[in-house]
Amino acid sequence: MGRVTERRRVIRIRDGAVSTRPDTLVAEEPLEIRLGGKPLAITMRTPGDDFALAAGFLVSEGVLASADELANIVYCAGATEDGFNTYNVVDVRLADGVPVPDITLERNVYTTSSCGLCGKASLDAVRTTARWPLDTSPDTPVRIELATLAALPDRLRAAQRVFERTGGLHAAALFTTDGELLDVREDVGRHNAVDKVVGRALQQGRLPLSSCVLMVSGRASFELAQKAVMAGIPVLAAVSAPSSLAVDLAAETGLTLVGFLRGTSMNVYAGEHRLALNAAAASG
């Protein structure tokens, strides 16, 4: 199986002094996801938690919603002509009775580690296929304090073990609304990191994640907002900016979307009814 990190020779220049040294880099390899033996998608990812990644991807695509809908996930043997198993191909088998989506050439797409899969870039598609509509009522039981939100980026960074060695990984973490860290995954692709935490939650029978906050280390794209909604996550927070379509999706579905979360500063783009803003508004 592929390693999370690899070593490469690098020429290091510091204040005019030149030296050579080994450097630790994050590994990046392709992963082909098959569904019932048929190719579905290829993503560039950091090896590790591949089964969770595949499961989480299928949650975001509306195929899976619970562990009992999943029969098994296996690595495909003989992935190369000489029969060598690269551990870069997984096959997902659905449980009996779970409908298999139509796999067409149009849906069989390639994704890079930066942009993710864009096969369903439609607000209506996400809203109509989400298994667990988010609670949009003003008296929703899910509430989070601003101080709790402000502490999440540092807690996420402290849990990024591979980032400390490479500086080249995104991370996604699930927290309770009280700020307790439930799970964290790292990957060269931010969408893969989210799929890994969602997939692990599905494998553990914890979907929907209706009392969780999803914290991501980069920007909040439409795709990440989509994955949060499809997993029943009510709050998505990011250290960087959201996209316009992510904000539109959050407003459509009732997702609480927070961007530029850095220290005590943050922008709330949608779903403010889940945040304890009364004291802050009164003092402002």
C-alpha cells in the first residue's frame, strides 16, 4: 500500500548558502473508485483511509446513507498488466436491494486534488437528493458559541500530524458543537479529506451528523458545502473564503457557513440562526 509521505532530494538555499538535503513530501497517487465492478471516478489522493474515502464519496453522491447499505469495499487485485497490486483501485459493492445509479460516460469523470468532482454542480440536485434536510427553524437545538468556533482552527492544526512534517496537506475535522474533536483526516485534496471523515462516520453507523461541525483547512467550495449537506452536517467552517455557489447552496439548504475563521474573527455567510450572536450583536 502507498505511503502517506515520500522522501525526495532538494536543493536548499538559505541566505545565499546552497546545500542538498532530503525533504519529506506528501504522497499523491490516483485512486480509481469502481461501483459493482464498473469504473465510476478517479481522484488524486494521499494513500490511506481509501475505503472511507470511497464510502464518503458515495454519501456525497446520494448513493449511500447508512452502513447497512454497503456490502463491502475491496482493493482490486492485479491492477497492472503484470498483476502487481498498486492498491490504487477500490471496488464498492452495495447491499442487496440498494439501487445502483446509472453509470454513464458523462458521469465517469476525472478529478484533480484541487477541484474535486463536479458532476452534480446544481443547487436543486443537492436540495432534492439530500437524505436529511437541515433544520432551518430559528429554535433549532443545534447552537454553537462564537468562542467555540474561534478555537476550532487551532485544534484542527494541532491534530494535523502529517502536515507538521510536509506542510502540504489539507485537513477536515468533525467537532461537536461544544468543540470536542471527533475525527480528523488529512489529504492532498480537501474534498478527499472530507470524504474520509464522512466515510468513517458512515462505516461507524453515525450518519446523519446532525450535531456536528465540519472544519476545513482551506476554502469552502460548493463541493464541500454539498458534502456537508449530504451528510446531514449543519455547520461548515473554513479558515479561508467560500465561493459564491457555496453561499448560495448554504442559503438554499439552511447550512450554517462560516468563512475566514481566524482567531476571534470570522464571516458568517448563511445559517446564522445556529450561532449565539445575541450578545455579540448587543455589544456591537
